[in-house]
Amino acid sequence: MRVKILGCSGGIGGRSILTTSLLVDDDILIDAGTGIVDLSLKALTKIDHVFITHSHLDHIAHLPFILDSVGDRRKIPLTMHATKETQAIIQAHIFNWLIWPDFSQIPSAEQPYLQFNTIKVGEPIQLGANRTITAIPANHAVPAVGYHLDSGAASLAFSGDTTACPELWQAVNRIENLKTLIIESAFPDEERELAILSKHLCPGMLQEELKQLTRFPEIFVTHAKPGQLRHIGNTIARFTGPHKPTMLCNNQVFEF
């Protein structure tokens, strides 16, 4: 599997500061934030699956635009994979004819541009011979999951947005072929109370969480607020202990 980071910021601020979206091979997205803005119409048309971590706008903002832009170019519906709770929020508040048309009914209910697949934590989705994607636990202000991507040869785990979550570490520690872990740290330590209130992590909290990690993958940190990116990165660079995370970058590629 090949994962390209299209966006990994907790906000926007120019073409290099884009919100969460990961392109898996050329036909899967993990989240659909503003990171997809530079994908061509041809590239957008190839996307058959979008796995959503949670319903916050920075993770779903461009999903409606994908459907509007290339729905008529596709032969099959695009499948949005999400938990029952996240699917219900997106259907009620995005594809509701008020914010955006309901593309699960366009151009017809029999042949729509969008279809929904309800997923559950721990239940793998097999896409082809050597691609398995499984939702893993997360703890956020709205119902949320992370994802475990497994090629058979190795795995990448992505936390999505989360605060302290013992269940996440239990799931990650069970991944025997774990090569890469991407986990968030949205706020600096000086805003720890805000991180707790909004159910994110700051570097100090992340360092405590990593004590639960019994495996030794490469660790990359995502979702830093744009104005705090350097400060958060400098704090994380001073981590002591066995785990040495580095900051995730746009256009970074992982192959496993």
C-alpha cells in the first residue's frame, strides 16, 4: 500500500497548510479535508472509497465537492465508509438539501453518486487482495475512530483526532506488523486545558500516552494548529524515552 499525505494541519493558511486527508494508492481517501484541493479531476474520478474518521468540517470539507465535481464522470457510486453515528451526522447536517444536495439520491436513488457503508470498530474492510482497512478506537468531542491499514506485509495506524484513549493503544499494540503510527497533537502544552476541553492532545499528553505503546514503529505527529506548528515540533523533539516522534509533512509518502 502507498499512502500520500495530502493534508495534515489543524487549520488552513496557504497552499502548504491544508487539513486532514490521506490518499491510499489512487482510489481511497482517509478523510476528505482541504488537502485534496490539488487533486486533478482525473485523480478525483479514481477515488472509489472515502473512510471518514469523524464528522468535523476539517476532515470532511471537500467530500461534497468531490461528488459535485466528478459524480457524473463515474460509473459506480463513491462509497463513504463511516460508523453509524458519523454517517447519521453527515446525512443530517451536510447532505440534507440545505447545506448540500443529497448525493445519495442524485441523479436517482437507484443510481446515486454516493452510497454509505456503515462500519464498526474492529471489523476489517477488505479492498482487493492485499488491502485491509479496520476502524480502531479514538476519543474525541464527537463519535470518532482511527484507522489501521494493513498490506499484509506491514501496517500503518492513524489515530485521527483523539485525546487520551487506552482502547486505542490496546488496538495498536495488537498490530504485529506495525511499521508506522500517525497520531495527533493539536495544541501546545501551554494550552493543555483547551486540548482537554476539545478532546485533543498536546505534547505533554502525547508523551504520557506513548508510555502505553509496546511496539516501536516510526511515529509521526499530525494536526498541529498552523500558528503553533514549530513550537509543538520543538517540544516533541525534546521527548525522552524510547519513542521519538517527528512532525508529519504534506506530500510525505509511506509505502508498506
